[in-house]
Amino acid sequence: MYGQQYTFFSLDQPGSEQLAALADVLLNKPGFGNRCLKEEWLLEYPCGNSTPWKTPSVSPNITHLFQKQKWTPEDPSPSCMCSTREKLTMLPECPEGAGGLPPPQRIQRSTEILQDLTNRNISDFLVKTYPALIRSSLKSKFWVNEQRYGGISIGGKLPVLPITAEALVEFLSHLGQMMNVSGGPITREASKEMPAFLKHLETEDNIKVWFNNKGWHALVSFLNVAHNAILRAGLHKDKDPEEYGITVTSQPLNLTKEQLSEITV
């Protein structure tokens, strides 16, 4: 129904053994979702063979562009031009090289093209490569086949909170004085636990689900990919990941392919 599909993966902590197990079940058998389980639960969608990793070639001009200029993680590639009052455009106009050099990619056993965005600015890549991707499948002003509905990045850490426990306790103390409220023994005990409380707010080893909200099933589908990866990575060594999977049914709206692909949705 959806034609050729791209998805992506990023391992944000390559040295972690725990996350390496998670990456293994995503990249290898059985891969994303349940299409390649041994039980063949999706008989109408057979499982194929994966291909070796390959990085698409680019013109010498693009290679020279990234060699001669100094790019940073915050500004990793040429900028795109969006609509202005003088010129309205349906999609941003992006120069060659926008989004960075092509990442390594391969065809998964489940037939989608998987791109490895490890050590990349994922937001920059997704935003700046979207116009070219969507133009390649644009059928008319109102009909387009979306080719990238989501992906997974694992191992990311939330930003460290820019506040210490002492500063927070001091702020609450001043606030209590302003409101003429004095703290009791429970409040004093709670203030002692504030460092541990703040520490646990900074969760590590996160799995981030990226999704294209143009697809009604995108969020549900890629959350299911993440949950399946957690399930399979946590199995005992004597268990086969290809025999375990969580199947989710999503019925948000009964739309046709044409309705799903309308740009105005």
C-alpha cells in the first residue's frame, strides 16, 4: 500500500553492551516489527534477505563542499530556504548537500531501506532531506506517497537539569517565607532527598521514537518497534528473539490510500 519505504536507526552510545543487545535485535534477526518472525504471522508480507551496508555516492562538488567548510553538530549542513512574503513555496528549497552526506544504508529483511544515522544530527537530516524525498513521490498537488514514516534512536540522554538540589531547596524556602508558610519535619526530610530526586529525573539509556505525523499509524507502529526491541533484548540467552513479538492493531480512521496521501491531511 505504501510503496518503497525508508526508515532510520541511530546508536547514540556505541560502547554500551546493554544497548548493543538492543541494536542487534533491531538491525539483525528479526529486525523491525514482526514481519520476519519464524511463525510468519504476516503471511501476505513475506520476509526477504537483507543487503550489505552501502553508502550512496555523491558528486565531487558535494564532497568538496564538506571538506572546505567547517561544519558543527549544531550546523552540520547547508541551510534550506522556506517561504517568504515575496515567494511562497509548498516545500523548502534545499541546495545540494543539505542534510549532510548520504548515510550508510541497506535493505532490511522486511524490505524497507534502513539508514544508519549514528553520530548525525537527526533533526537536521530529516528536515533537510524531506523536500527531495517527497518530490520524488509527488503525484499531484494533493497526492503524495510518503516514503519515511519514522525511525528509532537508542542510548540518548536527557539534558542535565541546570539546577542543583541546594538551589531548589533555597528557592522553595524563600517561596515559603513570601507566602508565610513554614516547613515541618516532613518538608525537611523531603529536602534531604532532593539530590536523589533530581538525579532520577535525568534518565539514561533512552529509546527515542521518531515519527511522521502525516501517517495515522506511524506513532503506534514505531512505538511497537521500540517495545519489541526491548522485549527481545531482555530475553534469556536460551530464547530465540525470532519467536517473540508484540502485535498491535491500530484503527484510527478508515481512509483510502488517496485520502491518506493528501498533503492537506
